[in-house]
Amino acid sequence: MLHDRVLVRTDTSEGERRSSGGIVIPATAAVGRKLDWAEVVAVGQNVRTVEPGDRVLYDPEDRAEVEVRGVAYVLMRERDLHAVAAERLQDSDGSTGLYL
């Protein structure tokens, strides 16, 4: 990994999904702009706010996909992350572990 790049593995598949009420939403349905969660796999040497194992919120439209040994990952800059959820931050000063 180079500079401020972050390599993440997405949490969701691109297939159909279910609403909280149980309605099946097909993969072809148009949805408004929606951010997705992913797990950080690797970080560059200049990344300051995330570590491997953290969960991050990102815009799926601003991504560069890469396949390594048959597994699909997303490569992005640290500044393109919208939020970070890290268990290592939950234990300090009563914080929630989620920061923007």
C-alpha cells in the first residue's frame, strides 16, 4: 500500500436485499445515494486515522475496485472515508467508537 491509500473489503453483496419490513428489493432497483460499510484490510504508510480491522463508511460511487487472488477489494484515499467505527476507541473516555 502506498501513501494515503486504504484497501477495504466490502460488507454487502450487490444482489437483492430485504427492507426492515421484509420486502425484497431487487438489485436493479434505483436507490438514492447510499453510503456503504467496509472492513479495512491494509493501509499505506501515511494513513493516520484508520488501522486494519476498523470498519469504515464510504461512498460506493467513488471507488476503484481491485481483485487480489480472486477476492474483490476497494482501493481509496483516506480522505474519501466518511466515518470510522473502531472498537479500539470505545474504551477511551466513554466514546462510542464512531468518529467522522
